[in-house]
Amino acid sequence: MRAISTGLLALLLVPTVAPLPGIPVSMTDVTGGNSSSAPSVDGPRSASPAWGTHADSLRAEALLPASEIRRPLERFLGRYNTDRVLVRRISRAVLRESRRQQVPPSLIAAVLVTENTTLRPEARSSVGAQGLMQVMPMHAGAELCRSSDLVDVDSNICHGTLILARNLRRTSSSTAALLRYNGCVRGTNTPDCHRYPSRVLARADIVRRELLAGTTTLALAAR
């Protein structure tokens, strides 16, 4: 996997995660928050990795090849849907768009499971957002994504990551970018939308820890 661009990495290094009720938040230990429709537990928390800080773990993730991330990512996504074929396709799409659009896979996966906690490609919200990353139809048809079908796994993740990448480049922090992704900029289109970034970033840290722990386990097994 190519290194994540310096600009996007700098945005994600900003400590913008707000504490969730009853959950302490620090730069070295961000635990997962749940949306109202999310599973009550994101899965067992992995042991703290050797990387000492949030910044260190982000840089480590940026250097991991896709071949090493795929299995830990599939294990994480498999907690939300038991269809192994679907989970494998989703994880491959996440890793592909991470490389193409220079967005950390942990952040893409965190947005995905926050938006669509059952990983149903056909999901449609009350306001018309579609698919895995709940993309509005007005965004469909981007040339990069080759298809305007937002129910299609690959097309939806391509469009969702494209929106996320643009927001990260146009804003001053990951929190601001995620607020824009959620449509929570000037108003409150959804209840408690101001809490959306903290939910996503907390999950992203969980995903990142599991990716790093998973690749360490693979390396040890190969010795």
C-alpha cells in the first residue's frame, strides 16, 4: 500500500475526538462508541499494540501492505454480517479505494459500519441515502467509480470514499470532514449528528488497533 499523503495524515493526527458519555478518551486509548442501531459491542478489544501513541499507529497503518490488512479487516467486518463472500468483497473494495484515494482503511471501515451497521448493500435511508456508505444519489456517477449504481458494493464504496477524501482535503480537521459527510454542517439533519465524528473516529481507532495487532500476529506466525 502506498503511504497515505502527508496532508490527510496530518488531519487525522489532530486530536479532535470528543469523549462519549462514560468513556474516557485519550490520544493513546480511544474506545468505540455506538450509534443507536449499532451492535452493543464492536467485538473484543485487542491488547494495546506496541505503538505508543495515536500518531505512531496512524503512521504504522499507512505503511502496511494490503495483503497483510485484508484478513484482520475481514474479521472486523465479519462481526456485522456473516456472509463471508460479501464481507470479502467489501474488504477488498475498502482496501482498493484506500490505495487509490489515499484515505486510511480504518477510517473508511469506520464510516461504513457507522452508516450501515448490518452491511446491507441495498439499504436506503429515510432521506434517500443508499448502500453501504449511505451515499446520496446526487453524488452518483463520478468518473473514478465507473458506475452510478449505489447499491453495487464497489461503486458505493468508491463514491463514499471519494466524498470522504474530498472533505478531508477541504476542511481543517477530521471532525469537520466527518460532519460534512454526515450532512451536519449548519443544522441537525439527524438527531445528535454532532456526535457522529466521535463515533466514527472511536471506531477507526479500534479498527486500526486490530489491523496492527493482526499483522503482528501474522508476522510472528511466519517465523
